Amino acid sequence: YGFNKSHSAAYALVAYQTAWLKTHYPAHFMSAVLSADMDHTDKVVGLINECRRMNLRLLPPDIHASQYRFTVAAPDAIRYGLGAVRGVGLGALEGMFNERARGRFRDLFDLCQRIDTRKLNRRALEALIKCGALDDLGAHRASLLASLEAALCLAGQAERNAEVGQDDLFGLGAPLPDLTPGGRTTAAASADASFVNVSEWDVDSRLMAEKETLGLYLTGHPFDRWRAELDLLTGGPLDDLRTGRRCVAGLMLGIRVLNSRRGRMAVATLDDGTARVECTLYSEVFGQAADLLVKDQVIVIDGQVAVDDFTGGFAVTAERVFDLDGARATFGRQLAIEADLANTDRATARALFEAMSAHAPGRCPVLLRCREADAEAWYRLGERWRVRPTEGLLTRLRALPGITRAMVEYPPAATPAE
């Protein structure tokens, strides 16, 4: 097969045009590329990482600002398209866009009364709440989701009243169902209805809801809480991989189990918020590590990193697999604890040593740093205070008053082979 010159010239022209657009109009170029691939989550993740590398901000979906596709919000910012939300199609959004042109939605109740809820239905509204697109409608996401039943009930009653030409004296329609555990509600900003009073989601719950509806973590990443620690072990994030023997760490997104001539093997995908990498576990390693391969849990893999000739990226061949606590116990050099003596007392000291006693004996030495206004001292605790540096221990230590830092430290990461 010969790649003729005219074909080569055409490709060269297209390559030059796209490179020129990406250089001079980066936000416009990337919003168009994201829109073209917004149905393919894996591609969107890679493109969002490219946006970050180009110092382009990705603004979250917004019921008042987003269009169906990704759009340019500023020379250095792209607004997430509502069409990239799972379960929300163009047909469901068209009526909302037309209604939005008449004026902003005051709150969730106003939105549900002004749209056709047969098209933009409960499932689509739940997805918009979970991804953060309705954050501007008067309450946090947990409250919006808990109040959706009441909002749809009110909208349905208003629609039935309109069909028979009946107007409620106060514009409230039928009484709202009481959905709170204690039977109490909080007045909404619009004063037309009331939001259910529930606790706000924690960070993990918010991020998991974003991943469910967008296919990715948008406003953060669950791995962020361990990034500073595990970068010391791995030598850097997944978007800075190099070939050679090294450790890699990330959340396990998924796993494919295959049957080979040597037995069952697996390919696990790790994600640390900067990139994704596939790790191959041959039969012996897979047999030893199968119980550790839990979706959405932190996994540390010690193995060989090589260039994948098929994708052009990197691939890892696993030799050892650890969960987070196992990696800390195997590679941890010491547990460093820092205390501000101005904010500690005997009760704190007693709780500190009780926590360590509960996780002893172990192999990890403890280094205690005590600070006062004009002095500080380091104490390396004796053999009897060696601990098992589990997540439970670190969480317990960090909750103590006056403890400003509790982190497992590692030897310098091995220099990757060039």
C-alpha cells in the first residue's frame, strides 16, 4: 500500500490548521474537541488533562450558563456542556433552554414548574443535581435531591390546575409532602416552597456522584487526600511516568479478567486524577492479589513500566500489589507526628500513646516532633512503639487537638531508568 503524495499533503494541511488553532485559540479548539468526543468518557478524561496542561480552566456544568455542548466561557476557561451528563439528552434540554431564555430559575421548585417534566424527567433532574448543574438553585446537592419529590409534586399539581383552569389562591397548589425525618423544613429563598433540611454530602459522596453522572471526578479527586504522601513513594503522579522499575499508585477504576495459556490473568486500570494507566497482572501475581483489587480503592503496584507500542502511552507489568495499608507497612520509613505543645495537654498525650498502643506492635518507627514558640525537638521513639501505620491510626492521630501532622514518610523513590 502506498500513501500517495496528495493524501499526505491533505493530512499535513489539516495538521497545520489544527496546530494553529490550538496555539492561537486554545479554549475554542479544546471546547470543540471535547464536544466532538463528549459521549466517550475515556477520551474526555484525557482531553481534560490536556486542558489543565494548557492552563485552561474547566468550569462545572451550570443550569444557567451551560449549553448542550462545551462552550468558551473566557479566553482561559471552558464551560462543561449539559449534553455530557449521563442520562440527559438534547430532547430533554431543548425545552429548558427555551424557558431559560425567558428568565433565570429562582430555585428547584421554579425550575420544575417551568419545564416539561415528562421530557426533563426525574432521572435527568437527579443527574443534573448530582453533577452540580443545579448548585445555583437555592440549596446544596443533598438538599436538592431530597427536595426533588416535593418539587415534582408541586409542578404536577400546578400543571393539573392549569389544565382545568384552576388557580390556587396563594399559588402553592397542593400541600407539599413532609419528607424530613423529623417533619420540619427550612424556608426556601423563593418563599413558594421549602427545601428538605438534610446534612450536606461529604467530599467523597460529592465526588462519587460526579463520577456517576459525568464519568469522571470534576471538582476534585478522591486520590487527592493521599497524593502528597504517595508521591513520595512513587516519585510523582501518573502523568509523569517513566520507564523502568517503580511503584505506581491510584484508584482502581476497573479490572478485566482474561484466560491465558498460563492461567487467569487480569488488566487493572488505575487513575490518580492526572492520568490513567493499565497494569497487567499475570497469573501468579493475580492469584496472590485478587482480594486486593477492589474498585475505587487505592492500589499500589510495584512493577516494570514500559512504553505501550499500541497506544503510545505507558503500561505496567505488576510484580507486587498492595492496598494502601500494605504499601505503608512495606515501604514506610517512619511515621512522622508533629505536635504543637501550645495546644496540647496531658489528655492529648495520653490519647496519642493510647492510639499508638492500639496499633502496636508493628514494623514502622515513630518520629515525634514537638514545637513551642521558640524551640522544637525531635524524639525517635523506642522499639516498643513501632506501629502498624494504618489509615485508622492516621485518622485517629490527626483528630487529636494540637497534632498538626501525621504522615508516613518513605525513602526517596528509586530513580527511573532513562
